[in-house]
Amino acid sequence: MMDTTQPLYIRYEQPSDGEQIRNVNEAAFGCSDEAELIDRLREEKVILLSLVAEVDGQIVGHILFSRMLIETTQGPVPAVSLAPMAVLPDHQGHQVGSQLVRRGLAELRERGERVVIVLGHEEYYPRFGFSPEKARYLDSPFPPDAFMALELSDGALAGVHGTVRYPAAFGL
Ligand SMILES: CC(C)(COP(=O)(O)OP(=O)(O)OC[C@H]1O[C@@H](n2cnc3c(N)ncnc32)[C@H](O)[C@@H]1OP(=O)(O)O)[C@@H](O)C(=O)NCCC(=O)NCCS
């Protein structure tokens, strides 16, 4: 079980973290689909931000943000895809995921990013400000309740109607 006396550090991924990140994703999802998605996103060079959560030198959580677009009749609107995110099973439920999301969103906001999009658990992501309502004018192949958007800047999605274009790595 998790040792809650050890501090949690959130930091940028380093080149030597690749294997631990793969392990965290495989353990959290119970398969290698997400680890392989990460490999393809690396190859496609669309990753904007990759953060790891570390406890006592061990990576226990990971979050990835990559570039995506919303295609509109006025042209493409840049957005950020949050996917995947994973926390080791023994460390789940201790705010590791929440800290990764919050740190990631803060960093993206500082960089001037305006929109983040996630496909995920509808009970989890609204606590960070994501909502299906914000994504209602974005066409996607996903179920509307699980497809959510967040504005990092007020009004970033006002009047934005279009179709989401994910990196090819997602195979959509
Ligand atoms: C989802 C995940 C990243 C959350 O990380 P975490 O560190 O456990 O999350 P936190 O401790 O910050 O938050 C815990 C909350 O997440 C909720 N949660 C965790 N997994 C969930 C799931 N599969 N579906 C819905 N809610 C979930 C918990 O119920 C808890 O809610 P509460 O605060 O209302 O009790 C982690 O559970 C995980 O890796 N799951 C497996 C992989 C996965 O589903 N990734 C996300 C794909 S969208």
C-alpha cells in the first residue's frame, strides 16, 4: 500500500523515465494500449507536456497533453488533448491524479493555451472544470457525456463550432 508519509513530487518527464511511464500506464489500464499510444504520440512529436508524479524515487503517476485542433469554417482553433492519465493501482484515490491534472492545467494556462479536451470519466473530470456542456458544439466520434472541454481562458470556446482533429496516433 501507499506510504502516505512520503512527499509527492510532480515534475517534467525526463528521457530516462520512459520505461517507468510505460509500467504505470500498463498497470493502471491493465493492457498496453495507452503505453503504445504514448509511443506513437512521441513519434508524431505532438506532445506538449508530460508530467510524472514521484514518491520516494518511484514514478506512481503520469499525465500527457498533446496538440489537437478544432476545425471550424473560420479555420483551425488550437486545443490540447489530455490523454492518457494513469496512476498506479496502489496509489489511486490519494489525489495523485488530481495533482497531475491541476499542475498540467496551470502550466498550459501560463503558456497561453486556451482549450483542453478530454474523453473520460464523467464523474471525475468536472471537478477540474471540464464539462460536456462546453464541448457541445464540437463534433467528435465520442459519447457526449464522456467528451468534455475546459476553457483555460474565459470565452475561449465562445462561437467555436467545429470538428475535433486528434493526432494520427489516436487512430480515429
Ligand atoms: C483515473 C485515475 C487517473 C485517477 O487518479 P487518482 O490518483 O486515483 O485520482 P484522485 O485520487 O485524484 O481522485 C480520486 C477520485 O477519482 C475517482 N476515480 C478514480 N478512478 C475512477 C474511474 N475509473 N471512474 C470514475 N471515477 C474514478 C475516485 O472515485 C475518486 O473520486 P472521489 O474523490 O469523488 O472519491 C486513476 O484512478 C487511474 O489511473 N485509473 C485507471 C486508468 C484510467 O482510467 N485513466 C483515466 C482515463 S480517462
